[in-house]
Amino acid sequence: MNECRECCSFCDRILHPSGCIQSGCRFLYSYDDDSTGRRFMGCLNKIFKVEIDVGVFEEAQRTRHGYGGVKLTGTPIPQCRVSVESAYGGDGEAFRCVNPGFFDVPDEHADPAFDIRDRL
Ligand code: SF4
Ligand code: SF4
């Protein structure tokens, strides 16, 4: 559902957790893990399923490219920041998109947070 392998570009929809923080989303949770001394954050809606190490995230955010995205695992709501990432780039027929609808938000409602211009 959130990946397309119909040409050699190999595209995935991804979720940018930076958007969760910037929007102040109430579905973003965090907790301190006593066993590791680390803080983790995740999405109560399971729009992304992984739990992210907050220290690693913050360190990456200070770099030029930032933390980036994680695999999208649910149907995003308006405050979710999502984009499409292509694993490979190339010219010619093998890389010609035959599934342009994949770049639409995976929801029946228009979603201004999903913008093809975010494509990495
Ligand atoms: S609902 Fe969307 S914006 Fe909110 S925490 Fe989950 S992924 Fe982030
Ligand atoms: S470029 Fe289009 S057809 Fe190719 S993998 Fe991406 S969405 Fe699918």
C-alpha cells in the first residue's frame, strides 16, 4: 500500500517525524526507557510504527539533511508530513512512472500536508 515497485525507481511513502513535533500533534507520545536511559517517541495512531530514539533524532536534526523520514504504516491525517522517496533514479523506460496516483495522498480527503514537491 505504501510502496510501489512497478518500475525500477522503487518508491516508498514516508513520514517525517519533524512534522509531528512542529505541528504539536497530540498523538505523538514519548517515554523514558529506564533500561537504556534513552527517550523514545512514537505515534499513537501508528501512522509510523517504529519508536524513534529522541537523542538520535535531535542530533540528526542539527545536521544539514536532518533526520529524514520513516516508513509510513497507516493512513495519514492532515497534520502528518509525508512524502514519496525513490530508492533509485535513472533515465529511460525502466524508470518511467506508470503509477502516478501513488504520489497522491492515501486518503479520500485532500491533504495539503502531502505535496509532491516534498519528494526527495
Ligand atoms: S498522527 Fe501524524 S502528525 Fe501525529 S504523531 Fe502520528 S504521524 Fe505524527
Ligand atoms: S516512479 Fe511511479 S511506477 Fe515507479 S516505483 Fe515510483 S510510483 Fe511506482
